[in-house]
Amino acid sequence: MKIILLYGGQSAEHEVSILSAFSVLNAIYYNYYQVQLVYITKEGQWLKGPLLTEKPASKEVLSLTVSNGGQPGETYGELIMPCQIKETNAIVFPLLHGPNGEDGTIQGFLETIDVPYVGAGVLTSACGMDKITTKYLLQAAGIPQVPFVPVLKNQWKENPKKIFEQCEGSLLYPMFVKPANMGSSVGISKAENREELQLALEEAYRYDTRAVIEQGIEAREIEVAILGNEDVRTTMAGEIVKDVAFYDYNSKYIDNNITMAIPAQIPDEVQVKAQEYAKLAYTMIGGSGLSRCDFFLTSKNELFLNELNTMPGFTQFSMYPALWEATGLQYGDLIEELIQLGLNRYEQRQKFLVKL
């Protein structure tokens, strides 16, 4: 069987996708699969790369260009139309993060051309990617979260003073400002006063026309990994051990100065509650395949669900595969299970389609 590894993309998380793709390539069971590389450039071109039958020697194999040009470290890729990725006896692994990757757009395309793929479906991906929508769904499920204020860009332009008063009337500084549709801490800023709040909103609107402002709290960050379709399993919680107040994109993926504690050193009742909330949130948005559920935990052991990530990072520094490995599911076995879940979801969806 062939795995079509789809990576890159036009979002600000392009480089994270490449890191994830390389980690996955090194864990796939090549005695069962071949891997077809398909790279989406920052300009939106789709390049079909080499067919891999063994682990790549280096990450350079992922750096596809339309023409070789004789540059060292570059690999030739054939320019293709997106629909040309469809093959028989193949499944797509869309290792794309951010907009046009995990927001339902690529999932809708793959369903339109009728190919199985790994991960959540269209609606789940769209809801999980949009922080504002996720928060309203969590509210409906009765899952605790920090206070928040959604702010549209046109609202901000029309009356900045009103937005300031609304935020300061319901939230306390510090506040965290986030683009509604972005991940990996891209575009997120911490605001300690009104001037910083204005700058933070301007930064968030570089990535989206919708932003969410959240109440900042003193809390630990714990995460639970989720796996399954109808039969949903969760790991014990792991913790991001911080030595600074806020980890931005560079801290996570460039400097790599994050320490993970697995399992998190928390009371048993908090572990159980985190797993219950993670499973409930996953079910609420119609999850399938995988997700990572992120929480804030205060010194009083109050638990707040922060977000649900439907295509978490798969890099060597990522919490999701590390949590499953600590549970006893090795990286290669995890990928195998995700492939089977994707195939099962595809088969189930075929049964629901109208047959002429």
C-alpha cells in the first residue's frame, strides 16, 4: 500500500509541517508501505517528489523544487494538479498545520476526489481550527475554560475604544490575544496594558480577520493525546514544563527549549478529569483519528480546557507522539493505527453515500 505524504502548505506553519513530515518518514514501516512525497510550496504549487521505499538519509529529500538547477540539497519535484494525487490502494497523510491544512479545506478536497485520508473530517477540522467556534462548543458541553472575548477585525476598526472597554470590563490584564484560525503559537501575543493590547490585536489580524482575547492566568500547561473513531482512547496527561512565562513559536520549534514531563505530576483526580474532558470535547466536535487536548491547571487544581488540536505536531519535540510512546504505543505503531483508522472512516463514509 502507498502512503501519500502531503506536507508544506501556504500557512505560517509551513516549516512545522516539514519537521513533522521528516519525523513520520523515519517511523513508517517500509516493509508494508511505500511513501509518495507530495509537497505544497509556500506559493501553492503541488510538487510530486520521489517514491520512498526506505528511511530518507536526511531532511533534504523534502526540499522539493520545480527544477533542480544544480543546487546541492535540492530534489526535483514534478509539478502536478492537486487531483493527480489520487491513486488506487493509497491513503493520504495530510501532515499540514494551520489554514488550508487542518481547517477542513484539504479534508473537503480529499473527500471530493474520493480518497481515504488520516485524521479528522471536514466539520471537525474546521471547528477544531477555529478557536472561537471551539469555545462555544465547549461552553455547550459544560467544559470549563478561561473567560474570553471574540473580536472581529471590522468591529475593531469601527470602534477600538468600545473593544478596549469590553475587554477591560470583563477580563483582567494580562490578556492573551490569538488569531482565531492559527496554531503553533503563531500570531499570539501577551498584553499587560491597553497599548500592548492594541499591538497584540494588530499582530493577530496579520493572520486572520477574527481574533479571540483570553484571560491570562497563572497555570501549568498539561496535554492529553486522543486516538480513535467511535472507540476513543486517551493517554495520561503530560506537562509542558516552562522556564519562561510564555512560549512563542521560536521557543517551540526554533530554539527547542521545551521540557516535557510525562506523565504530569498532578493529583490522580485531576488526571481522570483531564481525560474525561478530553474525551467529551473530542466527541462533541465529532473527532476521528487523532487530536491533542490542551489544558491550563491552576495552583488550586482548577482545570480549564484551552484548545483541541486535530492535527498536532509530529516532530521529535512534539507532545502527541511522546504521550503515546509513554503509554506503550511506539511511534511506528501509532502511525499504523492512524492509517487503519483513516481507512475505517473512509469505508464507513462510503456506506452512507447514495448508491445509484
